[in-house]
Amino acid sequence: MNCVATLNMPNNYVVMEQEEMMYIDGGWSGEVFKDNILGLYANCRQASFALRAGGIGVGTIYQMAKMTAPYIIAKFGITLSTTATIIGGVVAGLITAAGISAAVYYLGNHSVFG
């Protein structure tokens, strides 16, 4: 049995040339994260100091645009969490690790300084 049907699309549809299962809008973006970190770096003296203390300069921020969120958290979160653990103990280290994870995901999903 052969079945032939015509697919009728709405008048204002747009053909999108993207691969299947690719996020078109939304989701974590390295470019959004980079723009937010650059905005923090330029507009907040305390954030700029904290980023520099963690070894994150302007060159590193531009490289972050090409990194994934888990990679950024692993690469920079461990250093900052270890420092917090030494200064404030295990609880401070755990809170810092959770805060870094939440901040990376938030700043990659929301354009704060854009």
C-alpha cells in the first residue's frame, strides 16, 4: 500500500539550514560568556582583581569563547576552589565550586553586559 501526502506549511515559514538536533537559539554560548566576563572585567574593579588573581587576563577571556562550560569550570574552578579551601576550609571550597559552576552557566546563557 503506497500513501502519498502533501505537506502544507504555513505562509510565513522559514527554511532553516541547520543540522538535526542543533540548538538554534538558547543554550550555553562561549561568545556570550566571553562578552559577560569582558564586561565584568571592564566595569567592576573587584571582579577584575578577582579574575587577575585567578590567573584570568584579557587574553584568557578571549580564549574562553572557544571553550565549553565544563572545561572552563574544570580548568579555573579547581584553582579557585583550592584557594578557598586553604583560606576558609572545606565548606568554603565547596561553596566556591558550586558558585563558580552556577556563574559559568548563568553568564553563558544570559547576556548581562551585551
